[in-house]
Amino acid sequence: MTSPDSRLRGPAIALALSLLLAACASPPPATPPADTVPLQWQASLPHGGSTAALADWWQRFDDPLLPQLVAQAQLRNPTLAQAAARITQARASARIAGAALSPQLNANAGVQRSSTQLPPTPGQQTAGSATLDASWEIDLFGYNRQNRAAAEARAAGADAQWHNARVSLAAEVANAYVGLRACEAALAVYQQDAKSAGQTSDLTARLVQAGFQAPANGALARATAAEASNRVLAQQAECDVLVKQIAALVVEPEPSLRSQLAAAQARLPQPQGFEVPAVPAQVLAQRPDVAAAERELAAASADVGAAQADRLPRLSLTGSIGRAAVRAGGNTFNGDTWSFGPGLLAPLIDGGRRSAAVEAAQARYEEAVAGWRAQVLAAAREVEEALVRLQAAQQREEDARRASAGYAEFLAAAQTQFQVGTGSLLDLEQARRNALVADASLVQVRRERVAAWLALYKAVGGGWQPVLATANTTREVN
């Protein structure tokens, strides 16, 4: 006779083996390597201007239209609607994956009419049944839990990508707006130059007629005026293109947008500074694209666990309860039905499919680690580059201002000398070109300084904080 101990020994051994296999199914750690983040910034941190919280940075510009355009783009631009739809898809996928952990209950009902001429009950008969079928897979080795974890991580990643799209869109709108104001400022410089060249051309034509200037000088003056007019037309076209770009970004009819833009024409908005922490990790933690890469890393880790668990046995419980009725030959037969029992699925031979799935999942995990490393390195590089450009632009602006003022003073003297006949037209035109280049360079440097602040804003994550991340597309704009 078999003893009770011997009867229990087999299940106990099977349970121990199952626990051992479950331990083998654990996914690799999803913690990224810490040596990727630099210990400190190599570029100097900005110290000029007042420091401000990054979250309300747009409101601290001295141009009220810019934050309005940024907010309008956040509400209307279709790229954010696409990102929000991806969040909804990812969250639905997470719910689908989580549903596999819960018991499933289905109701079935049917009626069937049939006819037979075979004994013992020839004739027509009607059969009907109604049942409730229940099933539940006991997630012994975490296959369904790992799938749910992967889906939830990807849902969090989709939310982070939504915020990344927000930051990118805000920076794109601001860059286009600053570009337009710089274009208008350059256009004003070119228009003033064209006006001056036209006046010189008219004066030279009168002097040529009077015999005080050579005809060649008249041709030079006309050519200079035509060249200046050509610059005005080309610059005006560039400004019109930027207006259309802004209209597309903020989804605003162009006539309405032009009426809003008319108020501060040719005036570059000036931002106030914000603090950049000395520890890079604090800054990179604000970047939603880095957070999205971390979530993808966690999802890939869970995928490895799911693939490993898929190689192990799967236990499920099924049950059914119902009632059936059969009517045949004028008689009706009724009865209740029920069933219950466990089921065990143990993969034995699959041609190496599950083993290959584990290898593929592990390779995707390693790819995610490499992707996270690349994202962090790119983020650190972008901050460093923005800091360098910001510092350089701030240092260059004062020199550009002095150069513009000096050349303007020299041009005024050259014009006076030409008008009284003590200066040559060639000297005047050289002074005009120098003044034009200096004025255009000053506008460009001012634009580069504001653009460097915008690049730094984007590089540090635009004030995004993971604890505030939700899928609400009407939230406050940072």
C-alpha cells in the first residue's frame, strides 16, 4: 500500500521545481547604468538676468503675444492630438493585458430545431440550452503579470512622449515667432538702407546732370539703389513665409494672425533667465524623452520576463453551469448541467520557438538599454551646446552693438561729406555697406541669444515633471 507521505512527495517535488523555474523566469533589472550621466556641466551656467521657475517661463517674456501663441498651439495643433490618441491606445492596451489576470465569465444560450427519421425517436425535436462558462488562468510564473507591466510601462512612455511633443511644439512656435521678429527687424534695416540709397541715387543723378559727377558714379548709385530694393523684396518674402509657418503651427487664419502680429512689429521678445542646476541628473530628469526611454526600458525588461514565463507550465481553472431542455415526440425533458476542473498546459516540443522568443526579447532589452544611453548622452550634449551658444551670444551682443553704433556714425559723416562735395561716392557706398552689415549682424546676434534660451528651455525638458504627467490635453501650458 502507498503511504500518504509517498502520495504527497510527487506534488511537493513538482511544486519545488515550479518555484525554481519561476525564479529563472525573472526579468533582468530595468535600472539603467548610472555611469552614463556626466557628473557636472563642462559649459558655464548662465548667470545673467533674474532666475525664474521654468514652469511659468513663457509668462515671463516681455511680449504677451508669445505665450498666447504657445498656448493656442498646445490646444489646436494636430500633432498633440495624435500623441494624445497614442496615450489612449496605450492605456487601453494596458487594460487588455491586465484583464488576463482576472476570471472570465461568458453566457451562452441557443436553440436548435432538427428532424430525423431514425429510431428510436423519429420526427422533429427542439433542443435549447443556457450556460454560464467561467475560466481563470492562475498566473503561476508571472506571464500575464509581466505582459501587464510591459503595457503599463508603454502607456507611461506614451504619456511622456505627449509631454515631449508639447515641449517641442512650444519651442518650435517660439523659434518661428522670434525668427519673424528678427526678420522684421532686418527688414526695417534693409528698408532704411534702401531709402538712403535711393536718396543718394537721386542726388547723384542731379549732380551728373549738372556736370559735378561722372556718369559712372550715377550708374553706381542706381545699381546700389536697385540692390538695396532687391534685398527688401527678398526679406519681405522671408517674413511672409514665417507668418504662414506660425499660422500653421497655431492653427489660426492668416489675416487674424497678421492683425495680432502688427502690434510689436520688428521687436524681439526678451526672456528672463531660469536656473540650470549644477548636477546634470537633476536637469535630465526633467526631460520627457528620457523618461519615455526609461519606460521603454522597463517594458522591454517585462517582455523578457513574459517570454521566459511562456516556457513554463500554465495552470487554468474552468467551470460551467447551465440548464438544457429537449422536446421530442410531444415530450419535454429538462435537466441541469455543470462541470469544473483544472487544466495544465506544459510546453514540451515547439521547435525552439519559445527559446528564440526569449533571445529576441533579451536582444530588445539590450537595444532599449543602448537607446536609453543614447538618449541621455544626446540630452546632455544638447544642454551643453545650448549653454555654450547662450554664453557666446551674450558676449557677442555688446560688441555687435558697439560696431553698429560706430558704423552708423561713420555713415552719417560720409553722407555729409558727399553732400557738400568733399567725399567720394565710393567712400559713401563702402560706409553704407559696412553699416548695413553691422546692423544686420546685431539683429542676428540678438536673435541667436533668444534662440539659445529657447534651445536651453527645450534641452532641460521645458519644465516637465513626471509627477504632474497626465493625458489631459487641456492642462496648463508650461
